[in-house]
Amino acid sequence: MLEIRNLHARAGETEILKGIDLTVRAGEVHAVMGPNGSGKSTLAQVLAGHPAFEVTEGSVLYDGRDLLDMDPEERAQAGLFLAFQYPVEIPGVTNAYFLRAALNEIRKARGQEEVDPIEFLELVDQKLKLVEWGPEVMSRQVNAGFSGGEKKRNEILQMAILEPRLAILDETDSGLDIDALRIVAEGVNRLRRPDNATIVVTHYQRLLNYIVPDFVHVLYDGQIVKSGGKELALELEAKGYEWLTGEAAPA
Amino acid sequence: MTASVESLVNQQYKYGFVTDIEADTIPRGLNEDVIRLISAKKGEPPFMLEWRLRAYRRWLTMEEPHHWANIQYPAIDYQDIIYYSAPKSAKPVASLEEVDPKLLQTYEKLGISLSEQKRLSGVAVDAIFDSVSVATTFKETLAKQGIVFCSFSEAVREHPDLVEKYLGSVVPYNDNFFAALNSAVFSDGSFVYVPKGVRCPMELSTYFRINTANAGQFERTLIVADEGAYVSYLEGCTAPRRDNNQLHAAVVELVAMAGAQIKYSTVQNWYAGDEEGKGGIYNFVTKRGKCAGAGAKISWTQVETGSAITWKYPSVILQGDDTVGEFYSVAVVNGRQQADTGTKMIHLGRRSRSTIVSKGISAGQGNNSYRGQVKVLPRAEGARNYTQCDSMLIGNRCGAHTFPYIDVQNSSSSVEHEASTSKIGEDQIFYCKQRGLNTENAISMIVNGFCKEVFQNLPMEFAVEAQKLLGISLEGSVG
């Protein structure tokens, strides 16, 4: 589904990704771990097409298409979803309006009929249960006035409604208390299907107790320095990152 | 900022065409003879001419308000302006069939059908072309309820007593430089009188069009809602694209007697000039309403997207007890546009209340200033004001400024002021794009969300126009 080859990217003059290779197949969950500043979030943003980063080398194939040649909205319409580390507020626009507009853009791009407001509310009704929320959240403004935890939960709600093929969760666990973490993780687990895939970007192993990955990759200084199964995450938790990086891990 | 954002906010001005029509135009320049000529052309009674001349003599002693407003423009040569221009065919007409087809076509092209059969029911229109009113629709229907809706010239001829009683009662001829100039030379405008207890059954609307080059437009609108009456009034404006600046100095006066309500909505889309700031309308307008009796209410809602320079402060004098004044505004500047706009709420009556919601959007190299005054006089016990003033910046070459003036002389009153400035960021746009929306829809959505509180106050017909103007789609009804 996703083939990243020798990916280099920079922000301004600073090279952040220095040759990433990663293959993700349908049905898999990959965890990308690493210390702060290793390039984890940059990788997530580059895959989503954030304009602040420039790809200088390498290729990314997504379902056989050249991902790097697609606009961010085309990537989204093709089923790539990024759960943001810092979800953005859009004052004055309700969650319902925002999500229906997004869903309809994605449906249009796939040649499907748009959903009307009634159908949309029926659809949302089921998805709200996944994140243990009532319908009132749909009339709140997008992320405005949400707590940090609510914003992350709102990302998962959006993911549930948009049903991506490839979901990238960027530090979705940061800022979550244990209950919110459970809700978010269960939401993600229940959205797992044989035909979709998930990349979980995280600093801590904690989230991986709930979302069990098939593969774990350690990113350091813009490169993947080690890959393994889920046990690698536990090893990292026990030893820290320094045994791989030769540096003291940040507190 | 991405190029696409810039191009979106830089959409072409669609109303820049010129109607080729023979006009009765007087020579450039201003003196007492010109004023006498205007008055004579309109067949005005003596009181009107005297009023004009008093205004003119006062104007000669006044200074253009160059120093305090946050706007910059070269000196205006008032002797280089044409003060009266009317399409030759625009004689008073008995019915729409007699209106010059070229004029009807002009309004059709602007999306304003003057044919009553084709109109959406519920809106009556007074169409003003350069200096004169060319047609007023639904007059007979309204007259059955005693409502007067006609051009100002006609009101001066047919209802001189009403005009003499109320003209200048809210904006006196010596109020300010531009109001004095308008009082001296105003050529036409709309007049509305809604009698006691009558609820006007349809929206009334004036559509202003400047056509002739170098002509100034000086119209005057006077709306009187007698006790317990209700009227909703809409104003729209466009002008051809020209290389030189044209002056629009209008005056609007509203009088709401006890228990009456006037809702006045404007969608202003005068030509704004090109990207280098060449051409465009100078929109120097005085708008003020008076809640003369107890329980009266006046609401101003404005969407200001056009004009090279906007200088206007729709205000409310809250004279009666328990009166309500509201001001909802969206002002958009782009290219080299400048706007200095806001409101004045003058609290005289006990328990008078006012609400101000101002949304300024600055893009390109535009400069947007909110200037508002809230004044609570000693008699106004228990007066309340709430002001919310938000600015949004698109790109990094534009400016947003806020100048609130608060003067409270009564300790039992409460005044609140909230202000915010935000920037449409790459991050907001990227977030929307990541959810599948293209840049255009993303900006629409963000700007629209920002303006929501104001759009909610526009009548439906105008909300649609406002949406088109900002190149944005209004939020759906879900949620």
C-alpha cells in the first residue's frame, strides 16, 4: 500500500529526513518511535503533504500512485488521513459542517453520491459511540474551546467518519489521561480492517499497550536505525533510546 | 502565503462594465449656481434650496477630515467633480414599461430585475443610476398600507411636509465635512415612511449604480418608522471599473419612533481599484439612526467588500428609554484598499442597550481599522454595551487596527469590550486540505466561520449576495 524509498526532506535549510525506507501493507499496524527531534512528526507531515517541508530526494508510492506528486487534498481524498499532533481550531465552523464537507469532498472524488444532512447525522450517530461522545459535540466549533484530550478524541472521531485506508496517528497519545488514552486506542482498534493500515507515531511505548503494532521502527536523526516486532517497543521502554543512538535520552 | 490564497481573494470585479447611455450632465465644479441648478432640475420647493445653500456655505468653512482617520489619499479637487448626471431618458415614469430598456438591462446584468413579475416576492427596489432614481417597484402595493417608498426627489415633491420635518433631524447639514457636502448637492436617494403600527410586508431595497466618469454620487436616504412600525431595508452598490477615483458621499438618516424597529443592511461592493491601487471609489458616508421613542430599535448590518477607501460609521443615538442599537459589520480589504469603519452608540435613554460585532478581514496590502465610540451620558441609568471586535489577517503585508473610544458618565451602566486578532495560517488551511477540502473551500470555510455572527443577521436575500461577494459558501443548516 505504501512504499517509502530513500526519502529525504528538509524544512528551510535544515535536512530532517535523511533517507527513510518503509513498506506498509494492507492490514498492518506500524509504530514509528524515536526520541524528540528524530524526524517522526516530519515524516507524518511529509506523507500528508505539509507545505513547510520540501522533499529533496526519494520516492513514495501509495497504492501504486506517486504520492509526492499529489496535493494534500488529493491524498486525503485517496484515503490518507493524518491525526494531528496539534489539531487546529476553526472558530465559527461546526464539527458537523466541517466533517460533512470533508466527507462529501472525499465521496465526490471517488464518484460517490454526496450525503445529505440527515444521512450524515445517522452515519455520525454510530461513529460517536466509538469515541463515547454524545451528538452535542457535532454542534461545537471545530476544536475551538476543546481541551487537549478532547482535540485528540475529535481527531479519532474524524478518522472514524472519513474511514481512511491509511491512517497516520502523530503523537495521538500525548496529553491524554489514561481514560482518554483507552477511548482513543479502542476507537483506533475498532477501525482496523484487513484492507486498511495504520502508522502510529509515538515517543512512548504506553500507547502500544493498547494499539498493538505488527512492526516497530526506531527513527533517529532522520533515518530508521532499527526495525522489529512489537517486542522492540518493550525493549525501548526498558532501555531507553540511548543503546541505539549512543546518546542520553531526553527526560 | 500560498499563491492560491492570494488569487482567491483577488477575484475579478464582475460589475466593472459601463452602460453607454446619453446623460444629462452638468459641467464640473461646485458653486452656488450649481446648487441652484440641481435644485431647479429637480423642481424643489424653496425650503429645500435654502437648506442646500446653508449647507454649502457651512461646508466652505469646514476642513476635510484628513487628520484623524487611518486612511491616506491625495487631496480631492472638489472643482473637478461632476455634481449632477442623469440618464437623459430618466424622466419620471408612470410604469416600468416606460423605463429605458438600456437601464433595465444594466440592472438585469447586475442581477437586479426591476420587473415586478420577475422579482422574488418580498423585495421592493428603488434603483438609483448616477444622480437619479430610475425606478421604484411595488409602490402601489405598499401604498395600500400607507407606506411611502419612493425616490427622494419624488418625496420632496409629493411629501414635502414629511421631508421638511425629518431631513437633517439625525444628521444635520453641518454634521461633518462630507455630510455638509452631501446636504448641498445631493441629487437623489430613497425615502421611506412607515405609518404607525404598520409592519412593512416586504424588504425594501435600494440599488446604487455610479455610471458616468468623474461623477460624484451624493445620495440621501431617509427612513422614518412611526410608532410601533417595522421595516427592513437593504442597500447594494456597484460601479464601473475606471482608472480615476470617484467620490461617493452619501447620508443615511433613520428615525425610529417609540416601539418602532428599523433593520438596515448593506452589501457594499463599489469598485475597489486595481492591484496597484489605481481607481476605485472613495466611499465617505455618514449613516446614523435615532431611536427617538421608548423601546425603539435600530440594527445596522454591513458587509463592506468594495471601495478604494471606506470611511463610515453607522451609528445609533439611543434617545428613548429601553432602546436598542445594534451594529454588525464585516469589512474586507484587499489589494490597496483602506477601510476605517465602525460605529457610534450614544446612550441617552435609561436601560438603553447596544451591541457591536465587528469582523475585519485584511488581505493583500489592505489596511483595515475599526473605530468605535460608546458614549453613556449621565441620564442613561442601567445602560449596557457589549462590543466584540475581531480581526483576521490573510498574508503578511496587510494591516488591522482597532480604535475604541469609551466614554461612560453613568456609574450604573456596564460596557464590555472584547477584541481579537487572528491570522489565517498555513496550518488552518493545511488541516482542511488534509481532510479533503481544496484551498478555495478551506478559506471559504475559515472566513465564513469568522463572519458567522454577522451573516446570521442579514436577510436571506442578502446573505446569498454576501456569500457570493466573499467568494465563500455559507454554512449549511446542519448542527
